[in-house]
Amino acid sequence: MTTILDPTDERVPVQREITPRPESIKGAVALLDIVKPRGEVLLDRLEELLGERLSAVQINRYRKPTFTKPAPEALREEINAANDFVIEALAD
């Protein structure tokens, strides 16, 4: 088991198990732009590479209203309902 430290309170680390990686990527992939500067540049390139390597994968793009708050519940539900994987862009 891997220990992941939660940066909000290191005095009491949260024990979490890492989700096993799937053997292949198929279905729909959500690319979530958290609206930090240049995040869309990263996601544009990633979308291009995924399209070249995984032609059967459907790419769906999403954008948070602001990076300073968690994604709204409605957006999270939409992403969860329509996708098998999520990639979040964290760039500056």
C-alpha cells in the first residue's frame, strides 16, 4: 500500500490506495482545463497526441469556471456520466 500525504494537514496523513491502472484506454476521455495559464496549450497538445495514438477514444473537453475553487457539482456529474477517464491540466 502507498501512503499519500494530504497537504491540508500533514500531522495526520490520510491512508489511501492508488487505483490500479487499466490495461488499455478505451471509451471517452475527459480533458479538464482548470483555467490556469497555458493549461489549454497542454490540453491541445495532449488531445492531438491521444488522437494519433488512440483513434478509438472519444475526447471531451471541459473547463472549470475558476482554478481557485473545486469544479461545480453539476460539472463533476456531467464529466462522470460521459467519460471513462479524466485528465486535468495543471499548468502555469
